[in-house]
Amino acid sequence: MTATKVFAARLMGLAVLGPDGESIGRLRDIVVSIRYDDRQPRVLGAIVELPTRRRIFVPMLRVQTVDPGAVTLNTGTISVRRFEQRPGETLAIAQILDSTVQVVDPELPQLAGTDVVVVDLGIEQTRSRDWVVSRVAVREHRRLGVGFRRRGEVHVVDWGQVRGLTQNELGLPGQDVTQLLEQFEGLRAADVAHRLRELPEKRRLEVASAFDDERLADVVQELPESDQVQLLEELGTERAADVLEAMDPDDAADLLGELSQTEAESLLALMDPEDSDPVRRLLKHAPYTAGGLMTTEAVVLTPSMTVAQALARIRDPELTPALASMVFVVRPPTATPTGRYLGCVHFQQLLREPPASLVGGLLDNGLAQLRPEAPLTAVTRYFATYNLVCGPVVDEENHLLGAVTVDDVLDHLLPEDWREQDEDDPDLHGIAVPAETGDRR
């Protein structure tokens, strides 16, 4: 059954289909135009995420039906140009939900003079086939004592009874991000980073501030360098230093390398020496060399350790698949720069051996090693020659300095703005591309 009255949050993630039932993408937000009076805002269209992760604008006039399981369009010809928010446009999920408002409703006297939080927007189709925001679902907070609150009851009120949903008021800092964070649960850091970049600047900072240090560090590492620097500056020095501590040393070094020497040194001084020391060592190497590409957090063992111990180390979920592909065997100490480098043991070799076997007897000591000054071209040829995804970086005195992984090589081989680019397919997923950018009337 086709719905003419729905709540916006319940549409998020629904499949968007063409008239022939072919999947186009997923609905990620609703674009509305808030008026300067009490009239109901018009729903201009939906933001649809294509399989390529690009987000496009689909006018509501192109929506044929809204069903519990999917949104169906009346045409398969839509613009696939990237959505860019225009002045006067507001995103229902990203900007309106979680905002604090007041309700003026004689039937709800308990809400008079108190702040409530917007949890959803009710939209409906009018006789003219336009869609408008007609209702607002708000949640009250109930106090349990000083400084403690619990979730209160949800009330649905008419749009005209809500105060605090103007463009100016939505631009004020300090907005909650509870429902936005729920959308990011279970997503990989790279996907969160992509969605974070699609948010308005204010909301991007509020979401980033709400992440814990480890989660934010993972996300920052997947952002373009310019966005990394901007976000670091917005977070403030103390929080930025905490995030840098949680980042992989090589990624932290790359990010600090984009800052002025004074800024980088001030952040390094705030970091724990245990975290800052490896970053300082990496910063001594030129960016496009093995030393500049490597990480200091490889899997390093002594020859007396067993296969079982080695496998336990590479089961660490924090390790990337590339770093887990081999372990490096050295004389103590095992912290980089290590004692004398003896060789490596490949992951597949570990799987073939009895658990009690010593890794010192399984060494591949004939594999060539990378010098820290080796240029990117030499590192690339090294991986291609030996069919590797990870390789040791060893200095002239035979100390293991770290390991280079193929993902870092690819990151430096691709164009600098590769994270900002979409797939340049003129016919994405069978969708025709017209000249216009989409009707926003």
C-alpha cells in the first residue's frame, strides 16, 4: 500500500527503485526548505546514495510510491551529479533531528517552557502532489536527580506548534548527534569518513567530537589530507593530540607532515612519549621513501617464540590483513628499531607447521629487504617482484625499523585527491544522465 504520510527517519536506508524495479541506490536523507513564517516546510527531494557511494538529489516529483520496503521512482532518467547543498536547504536527518526545540501546545502543558529534542519529522503528500513537513516528533527529558536524565515520552505535534527550527537556530553549536551516530554503527571507518564529508561543517565537527579517540582516529586516517588538517584544527590542540596518539604512527606522521613545524612540534609535545617517539622517527624520513611509508607497528617476534604464539599475535583484530601476512624475527629488543634482523615467516608457512615449532627454525632469510631511503618506485618494484603485500625495512646495521604495506604504497601512487573522486562511469548502474542537475523548485 502506497503511503502518503510517513516519518522521515523510517525511510532512511530504504531501497530506491526505478519504474522497472531496478535498484538505483539507498535513501540517506530528505532535503527540506524551511520558510521564514510558520508555514509547513516543503520537501524538495531525497538524497540517494548510489552503489558507487556518490550521493545525488532526486526531486520528490520523481517519487511515484513510498512503500514500507522501498521508494519507487516514476522515471529511470535522473541526474547522477553529486549532491551539493544550496542556501536555504536543510537536511532533515543530518541537521534537524537531535535539535533542541520548544513546544507550544495547549494539550501538552507539561512541555511548556521546557526543552525537548526532535526525534523525527512527519512528512505528507498534499492534494497538489507536493510533500510537506506536517508534524514533528519530540522527546522530553525526565530528570532522575542532579545531572541525571532518562528518556522521556515521545509526543507528535504539528509543525506550527514548534519553536526553534529556523535556519539561524539550527546553525547554533552544541546540537546532539545521537541519531546521526546510530547511522554510523557497524560501518567501516572508510565509509564513515565518506559520510562525514557529506555533512555540513557544523554537524561534521559535532559528530567528530562525539566519537571516542580510537574511532575518530580510524576515521581521520580515511579522510583526504586537507580534511584531516581542517578537522584537527577544529578539534583543538588537546583533543587533536589525543587523536594523534590513537592513530597509526605512519598516518600520524603523514598528517603532522602537512602542518607547519611549529604546529607539529606543539602537538608532539602534548603526546605521550611512547606514542610520539615512533612518529618523530618517521618524520625524519622523506615522504616518498620506504622510511616515510613504513609503519613501526609490525608483528615482531624473537626466534624462541612458537608458531602458536605467532598465530595468536596475528589474530589481533587491530592488525590490517597486510601487516598480518608475515611476522618478523629479530634478536631482542623487539621494539623498533630492533636488535639484529634475522628474517621473516610468512603467514601461510605458520599455518603449515605444528603449533609447538619455533619460528626461529622457519625463517625466510633470503628475502630481500628494503632500505629506508629506497624511493617509491623501488618499493613498488619490490612488491611486484616478490608478490608481497608487506615487506621489512632494515637499516645498514641490520636493525628492523618497520614494515611497508601495499596499502600505503597504493595510497601514494594514486592521485592526491583520490579519496574525493567518484567512479567516472557515464552510465552508473544503468541510470541515464541528462544535462540538467535536477529540479529543486
